Amino acid sequence: MDKASMPKLSIVIPFYNEQENVTRLCERLFHVLDSIQETWEVICVNDGSNDKTLSLLLKEKDARPGLVVVDLARNFGQHAAIMAGFAQCQGDWIITMDADLQNPPEEIPRLLDAFRQGHDLVACVRMNRQDSLFRKWASMITNRLMTRISGISLRDFGCMLRGYDREIVVGILENPEYRTFIPALAQFFARNPIEIEVRHEERVAGDSKYSILKLFGLQLDLLTGFSLWPLRVLFLVGSFMAFLGLALGSAIIVLRIVLGSQWAAQGVFTLFAFMFFLVGAQFFALGVLGEYIGRIFQAVRRRPPYIIGAVNRHEP
Ligand code: UDP
Ligand code: MG
């Protein structure tokens, strides 16, 4: 494609078993896109759905010039799917959003306004978030903790309605990290970011694709991918435990000399209690170390974050 026919705006949307939402989303999205001045393309990434998502997307693609369907070979996760979309998109401005209509497409013009004002990253903050209390509470803790320990200041790490200038996307693509967290990485590359408040809606149909376990994995990716804070805490806790152990050991030896062996036998259970505590702490330490070693292992292997099955473009 020559430069003149390149779209100005690319919308990247990951789909994983979203058959109930494909038609509804396309309807609302294209209605918005038809009203903007910029040329556009929509990259829908099918992340290994095992329902009718792909066939519905392909049907939409036949009817809509500018709609590209990227089909991943299997399920690789939301962030990997977005990376696959990034690699295919051609726009100067790129916007990511969810397929379940929790991010209203009607907010897109507001992101475009921010781009026009010269911002290279438009992060969105979900107002009146329509998720379970548990999710809201977990996000609040994550946002505060991450801002504190990573030095990346964001009010809403989790909102995937986000606009990126091409340069940022290129930066992200050139850093194929293992299991990355796109909003934090984008913030890292941004020169002139802005945060705007957007509406958030309830999931229209289908269930959240994140189980508690998957969610925990994502938080762990964010935490270990962007800070060494857990290692520092480990060091602090370890030092404190070692100091405590030393003090306790010395006290027991002194008391043993002063009070005799009978006293010592009666102290066996206390000792056991502390032994258990120490063993537990060591296991905790091994777990944290394991997380980092796992990341190093994956990085060394240089396994690609996704594998494309096919790229389907509209053919007139
Ligand atoms: N998604 C994906 N791959 C996955 C999980 C989710 O592409 O393995 C997509 C999903 O189809 C949706 C977006 O990522 O478009 C957000 O997922 P979901 O709505 O389940 O997350 P939540 O809103 O509960 O955080
Ligand atoms: Mg959702």
C-alpha cells in the first residue's frame, strides 16, 4: 500500500469468544467511524476463539472495506493479541479497545481530539466503572501500588481504551518482551501523554474472559515486568528474619547456660514454631525468585508472543 492510501487511524480489538458482541460492536463502531474526518482501518484479532466469533468477523469483513481480521493460531491472551494487531496496523494513530462494548466506541472522537492537540499517548480512566466490587477493589490496589513502585504514574492501568501514536507502537513492537503489559509499556515510551476520563459500560453479553487465576497472572506480569520491588521487599524481609533468628539463637544459648538443660527441653516447641516460620519464609523467597528466573528463562528462549494463522483483508 502506498503512503497516500494508508489510513490515518487504526483501531485494534482483541476477540476471544465474543460471538454475542461482534455484530453489536461493529454496528456501533462503524457508525462512529463513518462520522469522523480521518481515514481509518479496523484490525480485529481473533485470539483463538472456539465459538462463532471468527466466522462472524469474516462476514463483517466481506461487507466492510477497511476491516482486517487477524486470526491467531490459538489463544495467546489479550495483550499478545493486541501485539499481533499492532504488527499489522498501518495508521499514524492507533486506538485499542475491548470487544465487549465495555469501552463505548462513541468515546473515540474524544481520543482523536487529544491526538489533534499533539498528545502521543491518550490513556483513559474509566469513570463509574461497571465491574464487580472485587474487580474495582483489586484495580484500586494495583493502580496505587504500581504508581508507587514502578514510577509509572497512571490512574487506570487496566483500561484498554487507549490511543497511541505510531512511534509508541513501533517502540513497543521493537521490545518483544515476554508477557508484557501494554499500558505500562506505552507510558514508558510516551513523550506527551494525557489522561482523559471516559464512560464505562457493563459487558453487553458473554462472560469476562478473566478468571481470578488469569487475573492474578496479569497482575504478576505487571508487577514483575515493571519493577524489582518484590526482590527488594524480599531482601528487607530476609534481613529482618536473619536478625530475629540471630537474636533468638543468642538468647536461647545464654538462657541454656544460665538455667540448665531442663529449661531447654521445655523450649523445644517454641523453637519448632520459629523453625516453621523460617521454612515458610524461605519458600516464599524461592517463589519470588522463581518468578524472576522464569521471566529470564522466557526472555532467553525468545519465544514469539503470538503466531498468526491468517490475515484476511477485504477484497473488493
Ligand atoms: N480477550 C482476548 N484474549 C483472552 C482474554 C480476553 O482477546 O485470552 C479479549 C476479550 O475478548 C475482550 C478483551 O480482551 O475483548 C477484554 O476481556 P474481558 O472483557 O473478558 O476482560 P474484563 O473486561 O473482564 O477485564
Ligand atoms: Mg470486559
